Amino acid sequence: MTAVFHNSNEHAEILEFWIGDTRYKGPVIVDDGGAQDRKKPSSDHVDGLVLVDLVMYVPLSLLKTTPKRGQTVEIDDDVYTISKVHIEVGEVVLYLEVLTE
């Protein structure tokens, strides 16, 4: 996993990001799911917002602890909310989302 998937010379990129108040910097993979129309309840009349999804693959050894659903992740100037956390062999898969115009 570390030698290939989380290797910045192969698939990963060295990225600085924040989870809550904690800064991290290391080899991660960010898969951009793109923007899509958000599902909104009938009582919500706000138009023009889209839901942006990202999947972030982070070595567990970088995080030391497992983030929780609902926590925020800041990448560059974008702040995402963790919608799902999945642990796989030595890595944490974070499903992130943000509403934007």
C-alpha cells in the first residue's frame, strides 16, 4: 500500500490539509467525484447550489486516529464535511462533501 498507492512518485500527492484543528501533511490520493445537483427537501427553496463530492485516501499511519462523520476537512481554501469514513487495510477512506454555487 505504502510502496505504490501512497507513494508520491506513483499515485499519491503530498498534500497539506486540516481535520478540525489538526494539521496534516503527507501522501494522499484525492478522487474528485465532481459537482452534481444536490437533493433538496421540498421546503428548501434555494436554487443554484451544487453538491461537490471528494473521496480522500489517507494512510492510517499519517492520521494516528480515525476521523468521525461530521468533522470538517480543509484542503487549500475549501472546507468539506466528512459524510462517511471507511477503514481499509492501513488506510482511511474519507468521503467528503461541500455545497457550493
